[in-house]
Amino acid sequence: MLDVKLNRRDPLPLYDQVCAEIRRAIADGEIGPGERLPPARDLAAVLQVNTNTVLRALRLLRDDGLLEFRRGRGVTVAGSARQGT
């Protein structure tokens, strides 16, 4: 499972924190290109946040070119964090 830590006292919105943690995991090689992320519902349950919070973060990362959404295959890593920034 992806190691994501959230700080609820941080003024940064939770979805931005999720984005930053996934971006960090990609940059650190914790997850690499082509690897699947856990389903948003599972990730939300582990983080104890609303599923929509996780989905918003995933959409932002998709828009940055880091993730790909594929029907029936889930969310996969498209490239490295350096490529997306």
C-alpha cells in the first residue's frame, strides 16, 4: 500500500496533501511508471478522508500528466514526478 501521511492541522487542503504525497512517492521511486495505484475508495478509507478528496487529488495529478485513468484498469502512474513538473 502507498505510504501517505496527512497532517490535519496543516492549513494546506487535504487533497493538496494527498497530491504532494503521491508526487513524492513517484519521485522517490516508491511507485514507478506503469504501476497501479490502490482504488480511490481504499485509499480514502486508509487515510480516513472522503473518497471525493482522493479523487480530486488524483484528477489534479492526471491533469499534470503524472497519472492515467483507464476504465477497467484503474489509475496507473504515467511518468516520473520530474516529467510532470
